[in-house]
Amino acid sequence: MPFKLSQRSFQKLVDVHEDLVETVKRAIELTKIDFGVIYGVRSLAEQEKLFNSGRSQTMKSKHLIQEDGKAHAVDLMAYQDGEPCWEIQVYDEIADAMKEAAVRTDTKIRWGAAWQIDDLRDFAGTAEDAMNQYIDLRRSQGRRPFIDGPHFEKN
């Protein structure tokens, strides 16, 4: 059964870069897991609050309006049986759909659970493989991984 974005999701995509919007719209048609858009554009005050709480690692978030007048990031929420789901394995599935959608829309994207990959389209494995590679990399550096499964950004 194909899923559709809600009106609320479309509202969250206002002022998001059109390539990323098209990728999200294509991904909802490809995914096995229902999802909605919970963040597109973020204000500087919102970003500062998230940064100060440790829920974001940067004040240079692509959720902020960029030089081209658009935000270059979205956060997606998975839904199972109509209820929000935060289990990372469902975000692997969504990331696989976003990767396929990015191939189809020719959009360079990065996923927040595989920060080491500049363009998910170029990664030969699954999103789960990409995330595990990131975790292994961070651990080999003696650093804690920052897993942001709902986050996707146009690079």
C-alpha cells in the first residue's frame, strides 16, 4: 500500500529546497514504512535550544535558511499503525527509500545516522550497513556516535 504525505508534512516542507522536497515526495511512494515530516525550516532560536540541550551537534544546521533562501534538511518521523515510532531499524528502511528516491531525483543527500557518507546514493550497501560503518568508525576514533536517524539533508 503506497503512503502519502499529510497536509501537515507539506506545510513543514515550505521553504525547504525543492530537490529535497521532491526526494521526500518520491520516498513516501517507495517506502515500506509510513512517515511524515516533523521538521523542515528551523529558526535560529530553535536551533540554539537544540544545540544547548545536546540534541544537535551544530549551530550551522541545514535546517536553518541557507544562502539560497531555503533550508536543506528535513526530519522525518516513522509511523507504525498510525503511532509515532522511534526504533532505529524503521529509520533504516526509510533511509533506504530516501536513497532510492535521491537516485531518481538526482539529489545528493546525507543521512544523520551515517554522517561519514557525503552522498548516500554512492554507498553500495543498505542504510543499516552505512549506519553500522559510521558506528564502527566513531568507536575506532574513541568517539561516541551521534545517531540522528530521522535527519536527512541535501548536500
